Amino acid sequence: MVMGMATGITMTEAPHALALVRLLQLVSPALPVGAYAYSQGLEQAVQAGWIRDEASAGDWITGLLEHNLGQLDAPLLLRLHRAWSHADHDQVDYWCRYLCAARETAELRSEDRQTGTALARLLVDLDCAAARAWVTHPDVNWPAMFALAAVHWQVPADTAALGYLWAWYENQVAAAIKLVPLGQTAGQRILVTCAARIPAIATAAAGCEDEDIGQLAAALVMASAWHETQYSRLFRS
């Protein structure tokens, strides 16, 4: 085993380190897919008075993380990762159609398509040939392209799920800081306190059976639908 004198990273560890760096690139707010433009109903929840301070913001975001992302997005992300890994395009198509049907408002479906299309275009530019057909695919979505990127960059499925959940969570907290509004320190407290649940949520998603996949977040659906006609908006969802 060869040890790098300057870095202390062994040659056998280097591929894992590169996969981690690629995941950090994928979950970075600097990734040019426009995710910052969406609040997923949080803006309407603030307008309605459901979210008014640090505690209620944390409850809302963590509730969606557990009952929406943890029961829908994360299990599907893991299945899509497996399908891409085995070049099983029938399964990719199946789960993409499933996810589209599970998005209950026009705003949520539009967000999925727009961010998914943007990531597909970026992946093509970064030499991921498998993404090319998805730039114009009618069922393109964010989790499918995230899973494809993870497979392309050799990011393990369980690690990809953690990154996916963290990226969504961080984006929601950033939106809450602007909308409630919250101070930066309050936002960091939410991240520190509530993000500790992410590993358990990812583990539960890995054990989720096909028949148990589905979100249970009625307030999100109502907030997203009402947001479509909200008078004054900062976010697209």
C-alpha cells in the first residue's frame, strides 16, 4: 500500500476520496441547476402563518424530511441508483413515471422537470453520455439525474442518499432564513439540531418496501397548490 507523504491518503483510499469530492460538487449550492429558486411550499406556509419562528421552521422542514423525502424521494433515489448501475432502463423509466405521479401539484412537477433537465444538460457537458437522452425526456426529474450523476461518479448509493437529503435540507433552511426571516445563526442551529436525523432517515429509506413508498404531507400539497396563485412571491414553488 502506497502512502502519499504530503496528504496521508493511501492509494486505496483515493477513489473513495474522489467520490466524496464529486458528491460535494453535486450537493453544492453552486451547482447551476436553479435549486435556490424553489421553496417547495415553504413560502406559502410562511404567508399563512404556519411558520413564524425558528422552532416552527425547524418543525416544518424536519417533518417534510421525514414524511416526504424519507418516504418518497430517498427510496426512489436508491432504486434509481441501482437501476442506473445495472443499465436497467426499464426500471429507470418505471420509477421516473412513479415519481411524476406522486408529485401532487403542478409546481412540484415543474420543479422536478426543470431541475432535472438542468442537471441532465450539465452532465452531458461533463461527459456523462447517459444523460443525453434525458435532456428532452418527458419524465426527467431531479432524483433520477442525481442518481445518474452519483453512479457516473462512483458515489455509493447510501452516501448519495445522505447527500441528497442534506442538499434538500440545506436549501430549505436557506429559504427559511430569507422568508421567516431567520438570522444566520438560527439557520445553523436548525441544521445542527435537525440534520442529525438524516442518517436514520436514509437508513429507513433503504429498508422501505416498494408498496410502502409514498409521501404523507397534506400541508405541503396545500401550500404548494396555494402558492401557484400567491400574490407576491420570491420563489417559484
